[in-house]
Amino acid sequence: MEIPKSTYYYKPKGSLEKKKHNADIADAIEKIAYDFPSYGYRRVTAALRRQGMVVNHKKVAKIMKNMGIQCRKRKRFVSTTNSKHDLRTYPNLAKDLIVDRIDKLWCADITYIRILTAFVYLAAIIDAYRGKIVGYAIGRTLGKELALKALKIAIKDRNTDDLIHHLR
């Protein structure tokens, strides 16, 4: 036979051994990701190494990306409502209300907006039927004056005979 010796020793890039090794890594990654959903590729790599596998973090990241496995980011819960107070609470008048026309139910909401130098507060009055803002006010301080200003702007040119104003 007149073929070079290198042909005998040649192993193609996509060899079966390499594919089997990658499949084993993928199975191990899948198991770790199922047990620990918050693990990213770094922690998965460390867990694989603890199991005795020799792997590179880049390979783990690539396999996780191909498999569509991403960790779930933990969101810190921030409670913005203080329900433990001695102030009077008002009944929910909109609970069983069927909103069938404009200016029947308004909702109010207050939020803050970050601008270049600081924060400003936005008080908005929203018509529940249309979902449209009917009055708003912007201010640097959060006080009752801000909400009243938005309400006065909303009331200015509208029929508010049997209107229900509700806070969100």
C-alpha cells in the first residue's frame, strides 16, 4: 500500500470520542442546572471540576448557550407599601364596578422619575375606561399638594357628577 503513515494516525476533528465527551459534559451541566437554577457558567464549571471533570469555563458557557440554559437572576423584593399604620383605611368602591363609559372611574398613581441631577415625582390621574392620563403633575417633593394639583387639572374641563376616584 502506498499511503502516507499520517493517514493511518489521522483523527477527524469531529471524532466520536470528542462528541461523546461533549455529550457527557452537556448531561452533567443539565443536571447541575436543574438542581441549581441560579448557577451561571462559572459555578457550573466549579461544580463540574468538583465532580472530577476537566473542563474549561469557555466550553461550559458555550454548551450552556447552545442548550439554552441561563441562570435565573435573583430579584431582591422591595416592599414599598406600609400597611401597618393607624391611619383610616377607605373601602374599595371600584371592586364590583363595571366601567362602561369615560369619566366613571379614575385611578391615581404616583411614581418617581430619575433625571440627570436628581429625582422628580409624577402624580397621574388615569381614566380607567380609556387608560388615558387625564391629569398629571410633576414636582420635586412628594406631598399631598402634588396629588391635588394633578386632580385639579383632571377635574378642570370634565363632567365629574358620578365619578369614583380610586388609588392604585
